[in-house]
Amino acid sequence: MNTFRKHVIQPIIDCWSLIVGLKITGKYFCKPLITVHYPREVIDSENLSTYGGHVELIGKPKDPATPKCISCMMCVTNCPSGCLTVVKSKAPKPTADQEAAWKAAEEAGEKVEKPKAPKNPAKFIYDYTKCSLCGTCIENCPAKSLRFSNNIYWVATSRAEMKIDLLARLKGQAAEVSAPAHAPKSEASAPAEKEA
Amino acid sequence: MSAYQNSEQMKGDFYTQKFEAGKRDGTLILNMGPQHPSTHGVLRIVVELDGEYVVRAEPVLGYLHRMHEKMGETQTWGGFIPNMGRVDYGHPMAWNWAYCGAVEKLMGIEVPERAELLRVIMTELNRLTSHLLWWGAYILDLGAFTPIMYAFDDREMLLDILQRPTASRLTYSNFRVGGLQMDVDDKCIEMIKAFIPHFRKRLPMYKDLVTDNLILRRRIEDIGIIDQDMCRRYGCTGPVLRGAGVAYDVRRAEPYSVYDRFDFEIPTQTSACSAGRYLVRVAEMEQSMRIIEQAIEMLPSAQGGYIVDKAPKPAMKPPVGEAYFCVEGGRGKVGVYVVSDGSKTPYRVKLRAPGFSNLSAFAEAATGTLIADAVAILGSLDLIIPEIDR
Amino acid sequence: MSAFVQQLLVLIVAAVAAMIWLGINALVWVYCERKFAGHIQRRPGPFEVGPHGALQPLIDGLKLMGKQLLTPDNADAILYWLAPILSMLPVLLLFLPIPYGPVLTGMDVNLGLLLILAFSSFNGLAVLLAGWSSNNKWGLLGAARAVSQTVAYEIPLLLVVLAVTFMTGTLSLTEITNMQAGHIGNWFIWKQPLAFLIFLVAMFGETNRAPFDLAEAESELTAGFHTEYSSMGFGLFFMAEYGYMVVMCSVCSVLFLGGYHGPFPGVDGWWWMLLKTFALLSFMVWVRWTYPRVRFDQLLNINWKWLLPLATFNLLATALILKL
Ligand code: SF4
Ligand code: SF4
């Protein structure tokens, strides 16, 4: 009797679970969709604001086109993947007159005030192909000049394009912010925009 | 028989030839993988089939070997952390933790309480994503297409939560020696608090749709027995071991961090079959949620920040010595052993991947089953191939 | 003589119509299935080509046609290419005897049911040839599965059909339909509920649909019997699968749901047949996107240990009741 129960009655009772399954999928069939229907819809900006895309520079509050970066190379030395290249700016080349004046001053034993090299980097190249998005550069930047971008729509068609000139990108961003009239639908046009 | 069939290429590679040597009469040798839909990556299994019955099976590894251990010897101590996010895409935070824990042990760093609690919260959330991923993929292996979409619906919410304090969605590398990369914000805590009741409501649906399903139960019950004895022999840990009735969980057995403060159960099943492992994982999701809830309650009164003061720089130089640290990952015991010679780079990093040991048991468990069962057993081990090959 | 020519003309028109009907059905059901699947999984499904993705199957078909026809090394080329054709051709024939409306019957033969049952087993042969000739181990496994499956599931199918024919005394589908005229109470589903259930289950087995899609079982056998097929070779199998589904559902609605008769008198018409068939097809799709796949031995166990005894019992009971 027990075997009869186990092999005959029980399976028939268990078939109810199949109907339960159908009920669940049927229920979800009638419910609204939950996927984001790109490109007709985009991800809400709240979610996007925490997205960690490629690394980008932060501009100075007063001069958004120039980065806060002081070319200290901390990010370059600490990056585990070696994807950052920072070139320091050189001091402006002195004219012949200035040079002569300095020489004279030095000979006279005076202290010369030579113009220092600007702290801003001359070049800031970032290779996205190598980046592991670990954030080490961001933490170790003494000037707080780096952050993850929210650029979820980043697209490149060649390897060369994956090397981003972050200075140019910053300039472009600053221009976009200062001239909002040119980009009325910044949200919608973001994907199409040519980055860097 | 063409010339091609007699040529060298037709005889297969080293592994097939080696396998062919012990072939019985009337059997068929079949390569499952490296590109097979249910090996989840590039695992290859050579099986000898008698009809549809598996006579012998042998996993062939190495298709995804990325030399993580060797890379450890060339990176700085801090620079190796991102690698930890890539070892196991399912539960990367466990690996992060194991590595950071080992280095902290070596350097004698005390992690602040708040950082520990945050680590617990994030690792448990990550465990949920890991189990959801496994759950969906396993049911997909068994032939149902829909549950994985429902699982990913919930998993997506978890990823949105985890995205806030980590800035990543899959390969997290937000642990640092001494704490974490970033603190959580209030919004994140709110989202977690909202997620847990939501997920609790979803679990019965999963149960009705899948766990109770007649077909599924018949597919996985009493299939692929990996009992205690086998677990000991192969070194299986995690849900495989707990599915065999051993209540061994690193979080309880060798409590690390603040795990000794939480009240949670260690779900076990005595059946030792695929269904046992399945039920253990499903039950673990509920326990993870309990831990998260308790940790969130403790969070406001916790001491310290999200990282220790004067956290070591990535180019730190730990003292000469060695350390081993293990944590409970989604798949079992994750262990990292580091040796320092006092320089900026580790002398040796050894990773103990639970999946590797669990997979070893497959060949024995699958012998004598049908090929469809072999797929069910493979899935029930919750294999993440990058972790096995490292 | 003129009667013969007339018959021939009707047959040709019917065959062409069947072909068109099959093509339309395949397109519509590929689309519907993907949409249904999408909505069950809470995503939109195909959306880009045409309004709500309605032209997607057409474009997919064109894409398939544009692909290269590949014959694997060491495959038996003749059998290999014969298989998809063999799988496709009988489907056309199967549509002929099905009465879609009072006058919408391609060929009103008095052995229509027999014809359908006989020719639908061609699919098993085609699948066997496909798997076997493609010189692929996965294909071979799929073929072996397919044959034992179709052979097994044909038996309960035959037995329940036999039970219905015991009641009707005819094998002509038109006559069977006409016996269910009137109102919903006359449908055979009420007289043969067990037979209806068995038919429903066996239908999944006979058409290789999930959860009984063991012959393709992509998570076990990669793609089973059609692993090696590319382009329209695969396309024909695909169309044939949908064709068989439509045929089976049509037969089911003729046998049990009153065919083109409405649920109450005076509203008969082909639309009822269409509606019933489509409802059954939707059910098949719904089931596919809900359940895991059964294992092979379980599949056969369901057949031999459940369907067959039940069908036999049903047949005997029917015979007994009719005799009394
Ligand atoms: S995120 Fe990591 S890998 Fe990427 S640039 Fe910064 S330090 Fe380098
Ligand atoms: S970005 Fe920061 S860390 Fe890098 S060079 Fe500039 S200031 Fe230094």
C-alpha cells in the first residue's frame, strides 16, 4: 500500500505544483515589463550618478576647464595596471633678454625669481583598455582631481579611441556646461556625443 | 573513412588520447566543452558514454588560466586587489576579503568596527547575488528559461545597491588593506532596508515556481551523491559539504571579523544529492539576509570609519613573514596565503579556490549517471570557471 | 472525367493554400512565441523590426536564407540534406484533411485521421536521418532520443484517438467535427476527459516541445539533431516544428473541442477552429516557458508507466460503455 501511495498517489498530487508554476508565469505575463527599453528609455539619473565608468579629471571650481591636478604622479605610480600617462608642464622658455638679466643678477649675487613650471599637467592620457576600475588612482590623488565618470554610453570602435585624452575631455565638458544653449537636451544627446 | 579520419588530428588532443586508452568496447568518447552551453565558461569534460550513461568522466582545466598567482608576484601589495575581483565573478568580495585579511594579518592591522560591519553587509549582499546567479543558471541548465530572468530582476536591484559604495557592478575590488575604498551613504542603507522585505516576498514565488516543481525535484533528487566521506577526500567545502550534512561554515567554525556577533543558522541537508545542495543555497539566502539586518542595526553605534586611520599606501612593505586567511565564499572556503620578503611586492600569493576541490568530486559523482544528470550535477556544484583555473 | 479534374484542381489549390498557411503560421507563431516568452520574463521581446517587432520573424527567415549551407566533413551529404526536406514535406500533407470550416477542407478523405497519424511519424524518421547523417556525436545522441521518444509517444496518441473513433465510428475528421455540432456540451472533451489530457501530454512528446524537447535539449546536447545544420536546413526543421505544433493542436481541437463549431448553436465558422487552435498553441508556449526539461528516462517512464496504461484503460472503458 505504501509503495502504491509513493509511486501512484503522490505523483498525481505533486502535479498540482505544475499548475502552480503555470499560475506564476501567467501572473507575470500580465504584469508590466520591468526592463529599461533603451534607447526609447534611459536609466534614471539617480542610478546613473553612482555608476563608475572610466576615470576622468575634475576641474577647478573657478576654472572648470583646468584640472585640479598638480602633476604629482601619485596616480601614475600607484595604478596597478599602468594606464595613466601624465606629462608635467615645462616652465615657459625664457626669452634671451630675461636670460641675460638673470645671469647678470646671479653674477651680482642676487636671488633670481625664475618662473616656476605650472603645476597643471601638459598631458593626461588614460588608456581605458588597461584600466581595471579599481579606484586606486582616485583615492591616492592628493588634489582630489580624479573621479569615475558616469559615462555609461561610452563607445569606441578602435583601440586608439580607447586612449582618452582626459584634458581635452575636461575642456569639452567645461564648454558644454558654460554653453548650455548649444546642448539643450544634454541628457538625450549624451550617448551620441563624441567623447574626448 | 577518409584520409582525414585517419590523420593525426582526428585522434584528438593529449587529453582525449589519454582518455581513449582505457576505452571500453562499444562506448563513445565525447568532449563536453570547452564550448558547451552548460559548462558556464570554458570547462571541458571528457566523458565516456555507454548509450547515455556516463562510464567515466574527467574534467580538463586550464582554458581560462590567467596566472593570477604569478601576477601577485609582480604587482604591489595594494595593486593586487583588483585581481581579486576577477578571480571569481560570482562572489568577488569573499576573495577581496581573504586577500586583504591575509595582508592585514601579516601587517598586524586592526580594522575598525564600522569597516568590518560594512564588509559583512557587502559580502553578504554579494553572496545573495552569487546565489541568485547560480540559481538562475542552474535552472537554465535544467531547461527552464524563465526563472533566470526573475532571479536577475532581483539581482539587478542588488547590483544597484552595491554600485553605490563600490562603483562597480560585477568585479568588485573595493576592499583595501585596513578597510574599504568608500563609505556607504544613507541612501544605500535605505535601499538595503527596502530590498530585504521585497526579497523575502519573492522567495515564496521562487519556491512555488521552481523548488516545488515536480519536474525539477525529480531531476535533482538523489542525483550526484557527494557524501561526507567524498567531501573529506576531495576537500569539498561550502554548500557541497553542508548539503552532505556537515554544518561546517568558516563564518562559524573559525569566526573571522565580526561574524561571531551575529545570530544565524547554518542550513544543512543530509541527502548529499543535488537537491540537498540546492536547498542549502536557497536557505542560505535567508540567513544572509538575517546577517545583513543585524549588521545594519549595529552600524550606527559602530566605532571608527570605513578604513583604518593611516591606511597603508598601495606600495606598502609588510614585514617578512607569511599569513593565511580564509573566509566563507559563495562556493565554499576561500583561502589566501601570502608570503612577504619585506619588499613592495608579495613573494608568493597562493589562492585556494573552493570550486577546484568541488569540481574534483564531479568525476566520481557523475559516474554511472545519465548525461542529463551529469549536467545537473555540474550545475549543482556551482562552478565558476575563472576561479577554478585562476 | 470532369469530376476528376475538379478534384485535382481542388487538391492543388488546397496544397498551395496549405503551404501558405504553414508559412504564415510559422511566422506568426515564431513571433507570438517570442513575444509571449518576453512578456512572461517581463521584457518586451522583439521590438525593433516593424511595429512591435512584428516583422522580426520575416527578417530572421531572410537572414537564415542568406547563410551558407554547410555540409560537415564526412557527413552523408544526400541523407543530410534529405532530412530537413523529409521533415518539412509531410507537414504540408497533414494540413489537407483538417476541416478548418464547413467548406474549408483541403481533402475530405474518410481516413483523414489515419493519414495524419501515419504521416506525422515521418518526423521521427527525418530527425533520425538528420542526427545520424551529420557525423556528430551530439547529433547522434539527439537522433537516438528523438526516435525512441516519437515511437513511444505515438502509441498513447493512437490509443486515445482510437477511443474517440470508437465513439464516432469514423476516421473522417469532418464527420467527427459534425458529431460535435450544436452546443458546447456536445464536445468530446466532456465525454473523453482522460483522453483529452493524455492527448495533451502526448502532443508535447510528439512535437518535441519543452518540457519534452529531449532531442534538441540545448543545455545537454548543445542542439541535438540539428547541431550541424545551418541556413535553411535549420530553418526547415524549425518551420516543421511549428507546422507539427499547428497540426497537432488542430487535430486536438477537432477531436475534443468541436472543431469549427461554436460553443452555442448558430455561430459556427472557421474562426472557432482558429481560436481553439491558437489557444492550444498558446498553452504549449506557456508550458515551454515555465517548466524545466524532464530527463530522458523519466520521459519514457511517463509514457510507458502512465500514459499507456491510462490510454488503454480509457479505451477499454470506452468500449465497455459503448457496448452497454
Ligand atoms: S582605476 Fe585603477 S586601473 Fe584604472 S586608472 Fe585608476 S588606478 Fe589605474
Ligand atoms: S591626478 Fe592627482 S594623483 Fe594624478 S598627478 Fe594629478 S594630482 Fe597627482
